[in-house]
Amino acid sequence: ERTGKVLGEFCRCYKEQFGVALFNSVRYEIEGAGGPQPQLLHRKVPLEDHVIYSGNIFQYIEENKKWRNRFCVVPHNYGLVLYENKLAYERELPPRVLVNSAGYKILTSVEQYLELVNNSLPGVTPKSGHSPILKCPTDFPLILWHPYARHYYFCVMTGKEQEKWRAVFQDCVRHCNNGISEDSRVEAPAFTDAIRMYRQSREQYGTWDMLCGNETQVLSNLVMEELLPELRSAIGPRLKGKAPERQRTWIQVSDAVYRMVYELAKAQYEAAVARCEQERPQLESTIRTDMDQIITSKEHLASKIRAFVLPKAEVCVRNHVQPYISSILEALMTPTSQGFAEVREVFFKEVTDMNMNVVNEGGLEKLVEYMEKLSHLAFHPVKMQSCYEKMDQLKLEGLQQRFDVSSTSVFKQRAQIHMRQQMDDAVYTFETLLHQELGKLQGKDDLCKSIQRILERVLKKFDYDSSTVRKKFFREALLQITIPFLLKKLAPTCKGELAKFQELIFEDFASFILVENTYEEVVLQSVMKDIMQAVKEAAVQRKHNLYRDSMVMHNSDPNLHLLGEGLPIDWSEEYSGQPEAEPAAERRRRAKQVVSVIQDDEGALPYGAEALLQPGSPGPREAEEAQPGLPASPADAVKEIREALAQESLGEADVPAEAEVPHVTPRSSVPASPVPGADPPAVSSVPHAPAAAPSPRADVPAEAGVPHVTAAPPGAQSPSPACHRRGDNETGELGERGAPRPRGTTESGEGVQTEF
């Protein structure tokens, strides 16, 4: 009942905001866009047919309280896909787990996790000496924590591996959090404005950390934000058992409720969108017919609200906001500009190194190999980590509490997404210009000079676009910080009086003009002048390499954007001498990977392909006897893991070691989007069918952050041996090796353990 009430109220807000967003979209289309145009090209489909990274990692299975070695694959949609082992992945067996990481936090210590778990259920804390809710067998855990959904526990053997996997997981979270498409000029603004209006109606102003994921996930978070305190009060006192057991039960209860809320939210939101889309043609027709009258009516309403609100708003701005704008801007500018400078430096270094290597090692063949790697530099989590880390310095300190900013993570992730986009734009522009030049070059000297000349051109364009993007980001961030503060300050004296302005709106235009939205626009105008002036002064002073607004970069490459409209460049296909007519099956087998398998550089502990410490697997008797419970200590557990894996390697001498097996990523094996509840897109391979046998908890639908598991259909064939292609070949990563020989025994899809 509570969930239905929240969703019903939100859907009403969404319908109101849909009309306003549609009007703004049509007006934007008619009047056109202003402002500086980007100089760099934008890649339309950055990661088509690519797997980003993969590797082995230990996962804690809650159902049997054991750690297992899993093969983790991250496809182009940034889902975490866990397979039983690498062989299961190569043979296209169904994955054990699919994780959509939107809303999760990556923790690298058990202590951090236990603190969050203890806070989630006040009054329930394990006594000293009692076993905590989680023990990790190594000193290098990686924990995915979510305030509502289930948690995922992983660990690795070395600190270097932990750093790499942390970068991988953070990239997944960053991408999945940005789940609402910005391409939509109607649905996306209507949704985010409806969320904001709903929370403000509950007197919740300021930034919101859980505005992450797709629309259904965000809506589920909105419901859980209200539902969880009541649920905790009702169920918390009734939980039985020791403190760790009660905490474990509470996490399961929260997860189960979150799934049910997700299903309800998905159904109601889709119904609301369908109703609005049905009315859209009539609304759009009215807008186009009466555009001038609607604008006139809105301006009349705004003038009346402005006369009432502006004097109070200006006093509030002058006393409570204006003195702090420069401090907030400086706090934002320093780490953001350092991050963009690092993006420029990484791009410059990669291209310069490539240029030197091409000259020293060979001509066009080496260039193709290096361009394959460079083309996906922006999506390499390890190489981009130094850029992203600059934003960790962002601290608003006293300003954060004054302006009701719950966390700076919203601004950090937004800036990091801008960094990744600027890097990819720079790389794409560089490879487009270089591709155009290749036909005119003669010899390595010409190639070297052309690469250097193109690099300089691209860096100039990058500096201009970087300045434009950062200034826009600073303005938006300042508005996000100050506007909610002003609305909260003005609410006691202004909000109650807004109802009297409703009579100024013609009934025919009521779907496109809302008093509440117009009031917020007036408040925004009261502070916008000061924000624009502060950013302009920073640019005039050339702080952090910002360009003045009056500086317009003339397009020195008038045909460049026409080149960007062409087909994507495939360096390996175009310059490897392969025949043009390539079978579709061959293309699937040649799917590329951005980052090779992640493992320790020293290679001291090769991961086996079989699951770690499985019952019946080759290993010492002591390891089998230790199965029912957790190891006594992390040190014992590490020793146990090493012994089991050593025995595994000895027992499988006829199979190449895992470190010698090349990574194969058939395109058809990339799973559909892991977003729970989403209909998977058509895949060119044999589709997976639901498992015939009922799975445990099969009655519970897959939800946000909850994996959906399917089994291969009877008679499905394994893919033919795939072509092996060299990855990035960083230190400790895999190179080209011989094809793996099939094992004597292979697991069938019937025994797949279903994990939710």
C-alpha cells in the first residue's frame, strides 16, 4: 500500500513534467541551440562488439558460505558477468551471476563494510570476540555494498590485483550510475524533474546520492528511501539469533523487498510512460499551433511571480549565497582541471610513445597494432585511473554542510564521465585525421611527422573543448548546490502563496505551464547572474587554462565533421590483408577485448580454471575437510588456497596452465544487458532458454542489482575455436598462446547453481 501510494504520487508528477519537457523540447527545436560548437569529433558507438576486461576473482557464495574462483567478464554494457570458470565462458554456458552495479559502493576493507552493516541496523552490533558477518581469507577484499539490494563479496591475492579490480569495479559503477539517457529531450528531463519535485514536496532538498541507474532503479530507490525506516522499525526488533545472523537476515529481507518494489515500480512507470506517449501527438500539435500564445502566457505568469519572489530571493542570495560562490567555484575548479590536464597528458604520452615505437619497430603493421589499443584508451580503467583519482581531492568541507550537500560523489562522477568522453573524443578525432592521411604518406619519416602534426592539432581542439565542458560543468554544479538551498530558505515565505498564481494560466495551456516550475526559474534567475560572473572572471584570469567566452575557435578543419559521419574505422580489418567478405561467424569469434586478463604481474599464483576448493576437486584431504566452514584465519586461508591451486595444476598436467590459455571472447557469448527485468536484445548466436529445472527462489523476480541466470538449451552447440588476438599485453597480462584443448569432463547446464 505504501509503495503504491509513493508510485502513484510520482506518476502524477511525471505526467505534469512530461508536458513541460515536451514544450521545452519543441521550443528548443524551433529556436535552435546557441553557444560554442565542439571541435572534436564524437564517436557514436564507442564499444561496439568489444569486451572491456576479464579475469579470475574469488567470490564468496552466501548460500554455502564458501569462497569460489570465478571468471569475471565485463562486456560493453559494463555489467559484471560471473562464470563458473573460463572454459564455461568460452563454451557459452550460462553465467552464474549477472550484476548491475548502479548504486553500489566499492569497499576495500572488511572494517569499512562492517561499519556500514552495523549502521544499517541500529542496536545490533556483534560483541567483541564473536564472529563478524563476513571473514575474508586474504588481506585484499573487494566488497560491493548497496543500501537496499544484496551485497557481493570478492577477494584477490595481492594488493596490485586489488587496485586493478577496484578500478574495474569503479568504472562499472560509474557507467551504470549514469543510466538515464541524455539523448532524450523529453522523457529524461520529465523523469528527473518529477523525482526532484516529489522529494521537494517531502521537504528533501539538495543533492541525492541514489539518483543512479536507469529510471526503474532510481524510482525503486525513491520508494525504498521512504519504506526502509518503517520496515526497519517493524521487522528489526523481531529478528532472532546472534547479531551477525540478524544482520544477515536483515540484508536478505531488504533485498527481497527491493525486488518486489522494483517490479511494481517497473510496471507503473512503464504504464505512465505509455499513457504520456499516447497523448504526445495531440500535445505536440497544440504546442506547434499555439507556441506564441504559450510563450506570452508563461512570460506574463513569470512577471507576476518575479514581482512577488525576486526581492526576497535577492536578499537571500546577497546574504547567504554570494559570499561563498567564489569558494565553491575554486573548490570545484582545482581537482576538475587537474583531472582534465591529466587526460591531456595521458593522451599525449600514449600517442608520443606510439609514434616512437612505430619508428623504431616497423611501419604500418606496428601502427595498426598500436592504433587498435589507442582507439579504446578512454575505456581502459587502469590507464584512466590517474585522471579519475584527481577528483578524489574534491572537498567542500564547511560549504557542504551549509548548502545541504549530502555527498560530493554526484559531482565527482559527473566530472569523471566528462573526462572519459573528452578522452574518447580526442582519440577518435586523432584516428580519423590519421586515417585520412595514411594514403598520402611515403615512408616512416613522413608517418612520424604526420602523427606529430595531427597530435598538435587535436590537442588544440582538446584545450578548447575542455574549457567549454568545464565551464558548463562548473555552472551546473554551482546551480545544483545553491538552488536547492535557496528554495529551502524561501519555502516558508513563498511556497504557500504560489497557489494564487494558478488562475493566471489558461486552461488550454495548463499542461505546458506549471506555477512550481516557473517559480523555480525565477529563483534560478536571481542567482544565475552571480554564477555566470564568477565563471567568467575565472576564465578572464586564465585560471586553470579556461578560455574567455568571447574566444571562438574557427574551424580549421571544415570537412572534419563530415569524416566523422563515415563508417567506424576497423584498423585490423582494413590493414591486415584479410578478405573483405568475412563470414558472420568469423566476425563473432574475432570480438576484441580492451584490457587483457587481470592478474598479478609476478605471476606467483596462477589461477586454475576450476572453481576453488570445490567438493571432489583434486586437493589435499585437509582442504576438503575445511569445506563446511570458514578458515580459522586469513593466513591459513591463503595457505589453503595456494595448496589447492598447486594440487589442481599438478592434477591437470594434460591441460595448459591458466596463464598460458589465451583469452577468447566470441561476440555471441557477450550476455544481454544485466539490467534486471530488461528484455534482452536479439543476439546472433543460439539464444539461451530458461532452465528446465526450477531454481531455488525461482518465484522471486530478478531486480535492480540482482542477477538473472539462464541455462543453455538442450542440444546447444559450443562455438567453434575462436581466433586468438593479442590484448594490451601489459606486464603480467596474457599474450598470444596456443588454443586450449578441451577437458575430459565438462559441467552441464543442468547443475548450474542459481544465485540471486
